Amino acid sequence: MFRNKTCGELRLSDAGQEVTLAGWVQRTRKMGGMTFVDLRDRYGITQVVFNVDTDAALQEQANHLGREYVVQITGKVAERYAKNQELSTGDIEIIASSLRILNSSDVPPFTIEDDTDGGDDLRMKYRYLDLRRPAVRRNLELRHRMAFEIRRYLDSKGFLEVETPVLIKSTPEGARDFVVPSRMNPGQFYALPQSPQTFKQLLMVSGFDRYFQIVKCFRDEDLRADRQPEFTQIDCEMSFVEQEDVLQMFEGLVKHIFKYVKDIDFTDPFPRMTWADAMRLYGSDKPDTRFGMEFVEIKDLTGGRNFAVLDDAEYVGAIVAPGCAGYTRKQLDQLTEFVKRPQVGAKGMMWVKVEDDGSIKSSVSKFYTEDDLAKWVERTGAKPGDLILILAGPTMKTRKQLCELRLEMGSRLGLRDPQKFSCLWVIDFPLFEWDDETQRYYAMHHPFTSPNPEDIHLLDSDTGAVRATAYDMIVNGNELGGGSIRIHEAELQDHMFRLLGLSEEDAQYKFGFLMNAFKYGAPPHGGLAFGFDRFVSILAGLDSIRDVIAFPKNNSGRDVMIDAPSAIDDTQLDELQIALNLK
Amino acid sequence: MFRNKTCGELRLSDAGQEVTLAGWVQRTRKMGGMTFVDLRDRYGITQVVFNVDTDAALQEQANHLGREYVVQITGKVAERYAKNQELSTGDIEIIASSLRILNSSDVPPFTIEDDTDGGDDLRMKYRYLDLRRPAVRRNLELRHRMAFEIRRYLDSKGFLEVETPVLIKSTPEGARDFVVPSRMNPGQFYALPQSPQTFKQLLMVSGFDRYFQIVKCFRDEDLRADRQPEFTQIDCEMSFVEQEDVLQMFEGLVKHIFKYVKDIDFTDPFPRMTWADAMRLYGSDKPDTRFGMEFVEIKDLTGGRNFAVLDDAEYVGAIVAPGCAGYTRKQLDQLTEFVKRPQVGAKGMMWVKVEDDGSIKSSVSKFYTEDDLAKWVERTGAKPGDLILILAGPTMKTRKQLCELRLEMGSRLGLRDPQKFSCLWVIDFPLFEWDDETQRYYAMHHPFTSPNPEDIHLLDSDTGAVRATAYDMIVNGNELGGGSIRIHEAELQDHMFRLLGLSEEDAQYKFGFLMNAFKYGAPPHGGLAFGFDRFVSILAGLDSIRDVIAFPKNNSGRDVMIDAPSAIDDTQLDELQIALNLK
């Protein structure tokens, strides 16, 4: 070893010891006859002192150390005169007796500090330097710790981690597959898995009973801000279970992680909310429940006053922003601008202020009497000092707009603290989604999701009303994961495929091996998958998953550090028996 | 839950309890008025009894259960009359009071028994049924347990598991890459990693200090019997270490696994052997040290007798097969046939028998006197009753042939017990391998391997003699893993690339990001990677890694269960801007 101590472990009690440290030069400061070097490694920073009176040549050498030089230093641990409370090693320093330069360094293109001067692009290109910043490293330490605790919990519950293949078969359903030409089977391609869904169901058919895997998945999508072409799932499945068993098991997992990683104890059961309620109260299937401000429907109170905007609206919804009656014209205009942005898409916004003295002001007071408005106030439960914000229009669309407005108000009012965590199960999702464009139903989750047993009789008669035995775990408005009880009877699965417009031939081609497997005694089973990147980013209090991935790709799916993807040799194309066909 | 007990946990102390089990029907037997059902799940088998006197209808239902039906059974635990010592639940049975068929099953194409009647191909096609066999399931349980313990050990030593990307850049060096066309970057391709080598070195540059990952890797090779296009590595790297530190750390890992998974305590340090000694004594860089039978060189004892075969041979090597002096002509002919097989390639074999009375017989006694042969016997240490086997020819070639003969004799003599484990470090590998065909040196490990500091002065003058700071862990003649101390100085790395015939441009194109990274303060570092599939198969006492992979591919790289790879849609090809170019 080039060291016998790390830069994070020395304390006052070590004073007098001779130690050898190795690490990177964080900074050097020359003060009179002393040169101070802050030496950094993964574990911390330790101050090293070179004294001209003790060894002038050594101090001279230290004076020439550049930022990020790699050095090995031997010296004696001594108590500091000026202690640094911000460092765990801040009570001591090393009086250097030898210095060995293990490697020099060019001047890095940005400072290796949490508060760096490097822009996003530069830091991505030099990701290996970005990863030296303690803030970034801590995210990956958190990721390691979480993965370890997830495995510890699931192992203790009898789950087996089984690796499923990465080179599988393309099933053009849902998102696009990444494909891999097979040299040994010319003209044929593997696909990279979008999830191990079918394999984990096969493992249940195989009697594995409890399976999990922390596994890379792949989706060739046009990347939105916070998507990655490769991402990591915590994929789980159990046999002989009903929905309640799955919820209990994985609520336990989430609580275990919060407890052992963040030292947060959730003692109460997580609340559960039906999808219908989530849409009605929050306009979203992943409501941020760190704060209230639920929707109140007031359509029935708005009629008969010749105000076309509300008279013609299918839906009129309100939220109460507590203590915001004092909002200025300008602030209200900003909110109106917010909801009119194309990303939100509302036509406009109405408001009602309940002044501190109980009097009511409104943007629609020329259409409504104070008595009318008083009923709105009563219905919404607004109190003196509160502001009611109202949107109107088609039900689903307006709910989504009101959802955005609610989140915006939550942010403005500081109600979305990233260090506060609110967990929620959303249950009773619809089984199908109707698509106007293709005029057919799609599986809201995937085609293996079991209908709610109570609704099976509606499958043909009222397809859209059938609820799924599906559930999502929501944390702070993010979908942490979701899953379902699966169909285990071949007959019901056939029925589903037919409702989804898959011909028997299609279904056989795409899922034949699964359907065949189901003929040999499939047990009742269900499970779920968590988005691991998201899980880590939530616990890190970050908005983006990119910050919890060691080597992420940019929005064009490029790794700018290694410059991938890239052109390949003609001989490679030739061996694969494919050719470029550029448009 | 469909059960409150598993099929593996009930004992005599549970007698009298009412329980509900769920699982698969292993077999049914009707004996008079009783029907016995063996119910199986992951945890075991429990016998269930249906009695015509208690409930005739229920017994009748049980009589119609087919093999592999999925059922839920409720009943009372009772002591068995005829106990079954082979089952952990063999003291009890369940007196059934209700039976629910959860799913029926077609008759499986082979029996779900350890000793199945299904052939390889059939079992691969129905892998989900093959996985029901306890022997196969136990392999995957072992795999899970090993992965868990590997993580536990490495975590306790401060290693962080960091996920490196799967979609990376093609570097046509060594084996072929699998490539992935990028839709978003037409004409460009990702490659799947053959190993995370460069990324783990970048993580060391990033100051991660101790990294590991259990990770899928990919190699598009023509598959030999025991290779898979996707395989799993335990990939590890450490900073500020020398070879000794790495050996200690990972010897500790291997011992931890043997202790916590197999309950085998290795108290002594693993032996270490130089590559040169391994080649000299065993003709292999991965000697099976479960048994001795080391090579003895006798060239100097064989000259001057006008026997051209030995006179012209560069190398004459012998092994002693203890107690085999009684081998018949037929047995000796078999051995000669064995070494003459094209896979071994020897021209012939000579032998010397030391009879029980000390007299000597030999296949070459017409060329050599008894005195001559007595010297061979003395040199080899053969005792009365032993058989000396001799091969001759060019040194390296003959050593390899003698290695095969030694292994064959070890197998014949029962010296290769799969439940006995012999671990060994092979060290001091050559840094370079000369290739006659291309007339250049290749890196024996990879181009980032550090030369032995003592040999750096030989790099240009005696390139082939330079030893690497590289090491392999060998268990029972299998390479379990290997690694090296890496080059961390840019200058030395440049030198290596030049010796390997990589132009500066080539090196920059292929490894530019790594070489750039090394400019910013790369620490001394080193590591290794274990083949996880092999590690599991060795501990399972199996010859093939296929048996420890849930869904393996066959020798054409096909998954015959899901029928992958397969053709993809023209629209997919179109979107990727590639075309087939079949020969």
C-alpha cells in the first residue's frame, strides 16, 4: 500500500503518530515559511504542513505542487493551532517529513469543488474529473449503499437474485428496442431488454417463488430531459400472492431503505389512493402529497350567470393557496402566464381572494355576486387571507393543467422540501387506455396485467371501465415504481390479447414462449419494478437521475466523454452482413 | 397469500396444526382408499393424503390431478406411519380437507426430477421446466448466495459498487464486439463492453479508491463448448496498491466465499507459483494442483543412444503415474491414442514401468540399457509399482501435450474430486506474447498492464523477457480470475502502445479518453476480475458454466427457448438506417 491511513480518519487522538497518506492536492497555500497542502482522497481532506525551518528543500518541493497532483506524504500527526470545524480531520495536521510525487496533473478544466466553475457540457466531457467532486461522489456512495440494503432486505425475505439475459428477442410493442446484429446468425438480431418482464414471469412458472434483480434495461426513445437510453431497475416478482401481499412486501422494502440509508422511520402504513381519486384530487396519477391543496370541483356553483367560459366548461376546478390573498396583480399575471405556457396549455386562470377581513375579490366579480363567490369560498374551505385559483375546460385536460398549477404553487410556497418524503400507493388503475388515433385499446401497464377480479365480467361490455390489479408507489410526486398481479391463466391471457387487437398469430410470435410456458402450470403471481436511478435521486434530494449515474449519456444518447456511439470499421459491418443505409 | 406454510418447513412439532400449502403436483399414488399427493415448491416436498372414508368426493378430485398441476391444499399436519428419511418433511403428512386447482398443466415433455429423462436440447427449449428440477434450482440458489457474500465481503472492505455503461464504444482490439446501431446518431454504433476495464480505471482516476461490480460482459466469439456470448464478471479495482495488496484482498474474498457458502476454511495462505514454474512443472498457466504428478525433464539423460526421437527432441518430459506399473498393453495403447488425438497432437508416447520387484520395463528398452533407465527412474522419483510416461518434442508444444496426459491420468486415478478445492496464484506472467503470423507482440493480458518494475529496462532490448505485474487465481485447473497492476504514467503507457504496434493516432482513437484522463493525476492502481459463472460452476462441482446460468445460449449463440436472435421488421431497419447485406 502507498499509505497506512486515509485522508479522512485522523483525529486528535492520533497526535504524535507517524503516518503515510496518499491522495490528490486539493490546494496549496504559502504563508511565510510554511506551505500548507490540503490532501484529498475519497475519505476526506487532511492538511499537510511543510516548514522551511525543518526542511527547506522539502518545502520548496511542496511549493511546486500543482492542483490534482497525486502525492504520497509521510509525516507526524500534530494538533492544529487553528482548528477547522468543517473538516472531520480539522483538529489535526501532518508535519511532513517526506514527499513523493506519484503523478503530475495538467491544470483541470474546472475546479474540483462542490461549487465548481465548470458548466454541464465541460463536466460531462471530463466526467472522470467531475466524479472527483465530493457532491457527485456522495451520490454514487448513496447508490451503492441503497443497492446493498435493497439486496439485504430482499435476501432476508427469501428472494433470489437471478440474472436474466441481455441478448433477447425484439418484440416491437411499446417503446423501441435497441437491437444487436448477430454475426453467427446473419440477418437476425438480438434485442436489449426494456425490462425482464417475461423472464421473471417464466421464473415464477419455474417455481422460483421469489425473484429479484437489480438490472440494466434499455429503451431507444427520443430522450426527454430526464431519460437515459440505459437505466437500472429493481425488478421483483412473487408467486402465490395477492395484491395486498405485494404491497406489504415492498412497502417494507421502501421503509427499510429509508431507515437504514436515511435514518428515517416510517411507522404508519403508507396511504393508499385509487387512481380515480388521484385524478380527481390532484389531476395526476403520481400526486405530490408533501402538501395538500387538493382540487375542489365547483362546476355546479358556477352556472346561470351568463359567463360562457364556465357555462361551457365540462369541468371547473379550484385550489386554495393558503395565505396568498395578498398576491399582487403582477404575481397573478405571472401565474396566468404560467398556465398559458404551451407546456401547460390552459386558456386562462380565474382567481378569488378572501381578504383578511373576510371580504371577497375576484377576477370574475363582474359575472358573479358576492353571494355566489361566498359559496365557492365555502365549498373550497378557503379562509381569510387565502387565494382561490380556478381553471375550467374539458375534465381530463383541465385537471392536468390544475395539477401543474398546484405544483407551481407548492414550489412557490416552499411546500416541496426535497428532504421531506411523502410516500403513497396509487391503486385501482384502469386496465386499458383508449387511443383515439389508432382507435384501439392499449394496456395501461402491459398486456400481462390481471384485471380486478370484480371487473372481469366487464371485459367485453365495458372494456374501458375495467380496473387493473395494478399499483404504483409514489414518492414526492415521482413514480418510484409500479407493478401488478399478472394473468396466470392461458384463457384470460388470450382474451386480453384479443382486446388489445393482437391476433393469435401476432401474440404467438411475440409472446409464444410465455404462452407456452403458461400451459405447464403457471402459479398465481405478481410483482413490481422500481426505477433505481429515480429511487436514488429522490433520496439524494435531486431532480435529475443523471446526477446519480456514474457515466450518463446526454439528450442525444451520446457519451461525450468516450465519444460513443461512433463509426465502426467496414470489416465489422461486413462480418455482420449489414450495410449502412443513410437517408 | 395462497399459503401460510411452504412445502419445506413442516416438522413433527407442527402436528395437529391446520395449514394451507400451495405448489406443484410432483406425483400422485393411489393405494386402496388413500390417494397420496407429493406437493412441491421451491422449499421442498410435502406429502398430502386424501382419504376416501373422510371425503370421497375430495379423494376423487385428487385422483384426477395431473403432474405439474398447481394446487392449493388445506389440511391438518399429522405424523406419518412410514417416515421418509430423505425428505426434511418426511416425518409428517397433511390430511387434506380441501383442494383447489389453481392451474392445470399439460403433460411436461420430460420428468421434473434430478435424474430426468429429457435430453439437452429438449431441456433447453423448455428451460422454464428444466429450472423446476431441484438440481438446477440449487445451482441458481448457490449463485445468489455467492453474489450476496461477494458483495458483503467487498462492502466490508470499503469497495463501492458502481454501474458502468453497457452502451459504449467499439474498440476493435482482441475479441469481436457486439454492436448496437444508434437510431439517434445514424451510421454510428454503440458496442457492448467486453469488460468494464477502461471505466474502472477511470473510476480510479476519479478517486473512487475501491470499486467493484458484478456485471454482464459480452464477446462475439465463435463459441467453444463452454463459452457464452454474455457472461458475468466480478470486476474489481483498487488505488494506491501494489501487487501484494491486491493478492491479499482477493485471496480474502475467495476464502470468505468458501467459508460462508461452502463452510470450507482455508487457513493457510494460497500457494504462489511463477508462470515459468507453472509451465515447467505442469505445462499450463492454470495447473490443476489437486494432485501432484509434476513434470520431470530428462532430456540430458536420453542422449547418445542413437534414438532419433529423443536425440532430435528439444524437450523430453516425464510424469510418474503412481501404482500404474500394472497397466496392460491395451491401457497403454489407449493412452497413446489419447495423446495422438488431434486435440492433443503428440506423435507418440513412451513409457517405463517400475515393477514391484524393482525391475524396469520400457517401450524404449531396445535403445536404452537398464542402467540408462534406472537413471530416469531415479530422476523422476518413481517407486516400485509406478509407471513413467514420457513425451518428447518442441518444448512449449510438448509441455502442453504432457499437461493433457497428466490431467487424463489424474482423472483416471480419481485425483480430480470436484468437491476438493485447490487454490493457487500464478504470478510473473510475461508481459508480451509474440505472434508469428502477424510478426508482432501482443499484450498477454491487456495493454494497460504494468511491467514488473525490475524489468522495465528490458522493454526495448529484450521485449519478450519482460515480466508483467499480473496474476491469475487458479482453482482446480480453472482460471477463476486474473488481473494486474496497471500503468498509471502516461509516458510508460505511450511506450507500451508503441511496442504493441499501435500508432499514436490509433491509440488516441481507441483509448484517447483514457490517455487524456491519465493526464489529470492518475493514482497507482490495480485490480482483477473473476469469471462469476466459472466461480459458481466450480463451487457447484460442475464442468460447464451453462448449468449455473438461468437462461443460457447454445453454441450458435441462440436462445432456443425464446427463439432469439430473430428477424426484425423492415421499419426497424429503416429507422436505424441500416440494411441487410447477406452474402
